[in-house]
Amino acid sequence: MTNPLYPAFFRLDRLQLLVVGAGEVGEEKLSFILKSSPNARVVIVAPWMGEELKALLDKCNDAARTQVQSELDEAGFGGATLEAARFEAEPAAGEWRTVAGGTVIWYAREFRSADVTIADLVVAATNFKDINLAVHAAAKAARRLTNIADTPSLCDFYLGSIVTRGPLKIAISTNGQSPTFAKRFRQFLEAELPELETTNLLDDLKIFRDRLTGDFKAKVRQLNAVTSSLLSSTAGEAAGCRCPEGECLVEAAANTAPAAAAPAEPAEVPETPDSNENKA
């Protein structure tokens, strides 16, 4: 069986996310979401909240106290525009800021079908099948994209394993067949892609690209030449540059880029739940 899924990366600072449920499943989903998109705008609807999720949100809020709000980007997003949606004339039971300026707002009550109208994406994160089915029915009636916990057949999108290294983000999916393999492959990539070196490499490649001259075809040829050997090295042997003679920008860019700090010893990667692609 092939994987027919089309991968996409959502801008959760521009989309409103509704999560129904705040227990163990809700904590699992939100820890994954906020780790990958700390600028997300999230509304939680649940009659109660588990201590694990509350501790996670309190930790995010404490970290957010030291953050300066971002300026608006060219599309008008940033700063106060990252506020999550609210239900009018309805008091929130809790509100937290996220480390990148987003918000999480909790309404302590049962789910209502009309709740989905404030959201672009809806996640049903409860252990109760009847509630999850009600969320799915309401979301589909309102034409919202939906993820239903532990029910791949009802999902419009999956929350797969993700590797983040600076500006690099890799999403992994097995189409719901083996989230355990997706987790192991994530761990493999995290071990093979050290944070500092990967970030510095991509920063340098941007410098290379910005310094290129000539037409589009020439730029593509030079970028292909610079990057052709990045993944071709063997253990203990650094990859060599194969740039055309007189066209290599690696040395020039490296000479103008800020000096990188000495690589630190790689920290042990903590285990995180990976049932976000739906449990198997």
C-alpha cells in the first residue's frame, strides 16, 4: 500500500485551532502542537483539565513572560494578532501565553456544535467515542478540517512525527500504519542532524543564495553545485565542495558570516509521545 497523503505545513499563527478535550489525550496532542508551533492560537473546550496539561501550559506561560512580542509581518500577523478566538460574552476558565507569542484559551464546559465556527482546524481529543463523533459531525457540517483521536478513517489530517533543527522541519507519516516506526525514524534523524551544525549550514546557504548573481538558470546551477555533496560524505570524512571553478561562494560567505560557537555535546533527546499520527 502506498501513502496517498499530501504533506502540508500549517501556519498556526494564522489559523485558529479548536481542541476538544483536556485530559491525557488533549495533553498529548497539545504538547506535540506547541512544541512544533509555539506561536499557535488555540481554544480548548473541556469541562475539566488534567494536571499534566495545566502544568505544560503554566510552563509555557512562565517562559512567555520574558518574550518580546513580535512585530507585524507583511501580511499583518504578529504581536497582539496572535490572540486566539473567543466565545463572546463567555468567561474563560484559563488563559496562557505561548513562548512565541501565541495564546491558549480554555472554556470549562461541554462541547457545543457551534464551537467549530470559530476554528479553521478542529481536533477531537477525548476518550469518549460519542463526543469525538459529535465533534466530527459538527466540523464536517461547517467544512472544517478535522483530526479525530485514534480514528484515522475520520481524520482530514494527521499529526505525524516531526524533526525540527533550526529552520529545517521534516514531517514523517506512515499513513497511520505504524506511528512507532515514525517515532524511531524521527529519533534517527534527530541523532544524525545536530542542532547547531544544521542551523549554521542553512544560515550559510541563505548567505550563498543572497550573494548569487546572474539569471535564474545560473543561480540554480550554482546552488545545485554547492549542495550536491552535502549528504555524500562517509563516516569520518567531511564532504567536499564540488562548485564549478571560480563560482564557489562557500568560502566567501563563510568569511562574512558570524563565527559559530563551538559545538556542544549533544544532549539526550527526551522521549515524547508520538501517537499524534493516531495510535497503532
